Amino acid sequence: MGRLYLGLLHYPIRGRHGETIATAITGIDIHDIARSARTYGVHRFFVVTPLRSQQEIARRILRYWLELKEDDPSRRAEALQGVRIVDSLEASIEEILAEERGTKPRLIGTSARTFPKRPYVDYDELRERLERDPDPVYLLLGTGWGLADAVIERVDAMLRPIYGVGEYNHLSVRAAAAIILDRLRGRREHGLQRESESAGTDER
């Protein structure tokens, strides 16, 4: 099974008018995505920002929970141990290369927008790849108005967008992360139960 990495990019990010911007860190994104990442077996969760002030905010959050001397029933510290704060996308890729002994991760972008000129991968296809292929996969999440075009252009493939029931399609990044991770890594216990029952019937 290949290891899954997750990156929350705060730069380079697309602004409201298509410009490239850096976005501010939201503390709840770090908490919630870290917990989703731990639940679904993400090996490392990178928070990417070049802004020193924003890095310090993220580190302050991590220090509080990782150095907490009180009881932590939510086990939040356990989840936050997998978080790394880095200056750039390239810095996170270098860390992955070091951990994977030089094996380059497959970069997968996410967006609510569609890009006709970019290759796409379906959830089932990526799920199967993660289960069967030992090479790492690095899933990139955008803040603001999504990943900047420069990031979109360098990914190996885009993951299909998440769609709801109508035209409104503005999930928070932490909600989108949870949905994506469940589709890629969530256990399908009902399916396994049905298979087990069928196998039992055959034996009889």
C-alpha cells in the first residue's frame, strides 16, 4: 500500500479575481483536517505557508496541544503529531522524497472548478492505486479560491470535484478533506459483511 500525504496550501492560491495570493491560516482547519488525516491513515499532513507570522500561529496551536499536561480525551495531540509546517510546496515534496528514499510522490490536485486540459482521476481509481501501488501519493488542498494555476499545471492529475444536489458548491476545505479521505480510505464494512455472508452461504 502506498503512503498518502496531504497538503493544505496557503500559497500559491487563487484570489477572487484570479490573481495569486497567500491566505491566512485558520486554526480550525489545522485541528479538523489533522483529525481526519489521523483517522484515515494519512502519513503526513503539511500546512504550507511562506508567511512567518502565519507559521507562528500554526506552531502556537501545535505547541499548546502537544505540550498539554492535562487529560486530552479527544486525543487531539495524537492527530496533531502528524502535522508539519513548511515554507513551500517544494519543501514539502523534499520531505516526502527524504521519507520515501527518493521515490517521487504522485501529485493529485483538488478543486471545485474543472480544468478540461488537465488529466483527471476518479476516486475509485485513486483508491485502488493507494491500495495496490507502493509509490506515495500527495493530495493537495487549496484555500481561498482554490489552488493557483501554477500548482494546477504541475500536478499529475486532478481529483474529480465533489458535487452536492444543486448549484451551490462551496464546501469548507476541512469538510471537503473529510469527504475526500473517506472516499479514498474509508472502510466499507457493509460491503465486507455482505461478502462474508455470501461466502458463508457458499460453504453451506
